[in-house]
Amino acid sequence: MHHASAGWKQPQLVLLQKTLLNIEGLGRQLDPELDLWQTAKPFLERWMSEQVGWRALRRQLEEEAPQWAKILPQLPRLMHRDLSERLAEREQEKLRRRRAERESASRRRERLVWVLLWAAAFAAGWWLRG
């Protein structure tokens, strides 16, 4: 069992593996030439076809058809609403960014004015002193 570490995460797989080993052991006691996988292959193929293949797809489409019949007419309106909301969110984000940029530029201008005022005051004080 080289997949033991995966089994700790999913104990049902370990139990399935143990069950298969027991079945194979019992089968070989009854018939030493038994190849469990060869024997099970037609059943597994049919089961897979029913669960995953075209049959399953057809069955699932038949089961889902009533829901799709309700949803499909609404789909264009739902898509338009979703796209409109996304566009509005983008526009809001652009406005937020522009506002933040204006506020940042305003703070920089204000700092520059204060620096210039302090520099002018310092220069005036130095000039009056000298």
C-alpha cells in the first residue's frame, strides 16, 4: 500500500482498498486463475458510462432541463445587470483614485507653501538681524 499517506486523509479509500484485496483473495481461493480486474472491467465500464459518459450527460441534461428553461430567458437581463454593476464599480474606483490623487497633490502643495513660508520667515529674520 504505497498510497497509505493519502489514505489517512481519506479513510474511505483505505477501506475500499482493503475490501478489494479481501474480495480478490477470496476469489483466488475459489479460482487461482481469477483476474479480478479483467472480470470487473465490463461492469466498471458500464458504470463509468452511466456515471460519467454520454448516458450520464444525457440523463443530467434531462434532469436539468426544467431549471434551464426557467433560467435561460432571464440570462440576458442577469448578464446585463452584472456587467452594469461591474462597470459602475470600475467608475467608482476611478473616482476614488482621482480623489485620492487630488488630495495627495493638495497635501504636497500645502507642505510646499509651509516650507516656503518658513524659509521666507527665516530669511526675513536673518536679514533683519544682520
